[in-house]
Amino acid sequence: MKQYDVIVVGGGVIGSSLTYYLSRLGKKVLLVEKNDLCSGSAGATDGFITPHTKQPGYHLEMALKSCEIYETLAKDLETDIDLELVLHCGGIQACEDEMQWKLVSENAEQLSKSGLELYMLDIGEARRIEPALSKKLRGALYSPIASCVNPMRLTEGYVDAAVKRGAEVSFHTEVTDLIFDGDRIAGVHTPRGDFYAEYVADCCGSWGSRIAAMAHLNLPIVPRRGQIIVTEPMPRMLNTVMQTGIYPIIKFHPERIRDERVFRLGLAWGMEQTKDGTMLIGGTREFQGFDRGNTVEAIEAIVNECCKYVPAVRHMNFIRVFSGLRPKTPDGLPILGRVRRAPGLVMCCGHEGDGIALAPVTGKLVAEDIVYGKTSFPIGPCSAERFLN
């Protein structure tokens, strides 16, 4: 019988992070993934580490804890994989008009209460940091601590570091059902055989509710499609990671959007320039089930909207488009930790568009919850029980 301390289901950035932190705490871990590493959201997203895009209060404080871990992560992993981590490149939220300026300013005031360093800049000041911005804009929010990373390299780095600490990995291994020992979950059934463990961790992102359903739990995790454009490599143009000022509204309060198309597409662009010079330009937040296709309507809308803020986009050559699914919960927080109603099950998913930013703190805290039964930063607000009462 193949016995482990923890079986981690899902080979994305969250599952790989948890596998690493469990291994670092001396646990025998098996990571199983039904496809390949990064085949879900981690392979179809940007690499924003932007605390200023989080909800004020607990969500932001959690993101700041994750930023602290990122400061030394490349060294701590002891991996030869280049994470392409750029610390403190800065983040811009550009405001097209007075309405956006007011919304962003109000949000910045709330975010600042958690100690986040933010500045509201007029367009002249903003263009000194990011010359690509249009002169016609009202201004921008600037966060100097925002950073970026290559999501696939990050995931690979976590797995590489975990394997060096004794973790095992099984790709193309789909969990078809859970194994029960009385009322307690004791392992997983797969086409490659049965695997047993004291805990099974659900790190399946947008598919997380399917694993939870095997434990007879109904958890409200739904996919939200994001479409992204990739340009050809270009000379360095961007100094920061950028988003539109409407980004936090689309993300957390879409009901405030009056434009039907913007609401339906969840249209809020973001841009970053990768290490090799390509631009990633997204995106959308669409409720289209598990459809990962791209649409002409969305790609045209992203380009047209982005050009208002960064006119140079109109002259870029696009080489491909792709989309990913973001696992959304009703309150915008992930579902983390052991589940009282399903002994042996650990939830670790539902991050929506925050998986990259929150991956380090998520893996660390959930590993602590499994090993010690307590965490160095509270995860109570992320408990599955908030949706099961």
C-alpha cells in the first residue's frame, strides 16, 4: 500500500507551493496532477504580485505577508530554476477620467490603512515613471512594492525544491474518487492505483469544487475566464506592471458597472513586459463555464480599451492569444485549511486572480495548519465552513 502523510491534488502554483512547504516541514508528500505541471491557471496567466489590487483589510494583509516571503524566495528554494522574479518593479493603476480617479483614490485610502505605501500621481508625475502612458489620462495610483514573476517558472521552482526534499510527483494521474475509512478521507483512487494519506489537499483551482463534491461538500468555486494577448519580443518599454483604474471594480464589485459589454466581459486590462521582451496584455473576467476558448469580441475589446491608456499598443504585433480559468468564490477570498465536516480533507483553492500573488503565503499557512493545527497568520476568514453553515 502506498502511504503518504499528505496527497496534494493539483499541479498548479498553489499545489506546488503547498507541496514544497510540507516537504520543508519533513512530511512525506505525493503531488498528483491529471495533466502536466502548469496545465491550468498557472500556465495561462500573468505574473503580477500586486498587493494594491487586493481588498482592503484581511485580503491585503495576507498579500503583504506573501510579499515578505517573496523577498527571499529565490534564495530559499535553493533551485537552479530562474523564477524571473523582479522585486519592486512598481505597479500602476491608470485612471482615464475623474470617475476612475475618485474610485481609485477612495480605494487607495482604505488600502493605506494596512500600511501599504501608495501614491496618487497626476499624469505628468505618472509619465515620469511610465512614459508609455497617454498624456490624456487623469493620473494614476503608484505602488512601489509591486513585483512580478514568471508563473510557470515559479511553479517549476517549487516542485523542483520539493522533490529535492523528498516529495514525489505523479503527472497524468487523475483522481477519480476519494477513499474513505469510516467518515475520514484516507486517500485517492486513480487509474494508476490507490494512494493513501492522512490528509488529501484539494489544490485544483477552478476544478476544486469537483474534488470537494467527492467528499459530499458543495463549495461555490466557479471558473472565470481570462483572455490574454501575447506580443512579439520588443525593446524594453514598460518599467512597471500596469492595470486600468477600473480593475478593482471589475474584480470585486462588478455590479457597479453600467456598461453591459464591460460587465459581461469583465473587461479590465493589465500589462506587463516579460524578461524576453514580450508583452502580456489582458484581460477579461467572464463567466463561461469551463470554456477556455478565445473570442474576437474580447480580444478587440482588450486592445481598444488598452490603447486609450497606452497608445503604443496600436502598433504592436500580436503573435498569439490564450485564456485561463480563475477560480472565483463569492467573497473573493480563497478556501483554505482543514475541513471539519470532512476529516482528512484540506482545501487550498479559490484564489480567483490572486493565485500568483498569494501562492507563497497560502502554501506556508496551509502546511502549518496540516502539521501543527495552527498557523502563523490567521486563515479563519478563508475557512470552508463559511460556505457550509
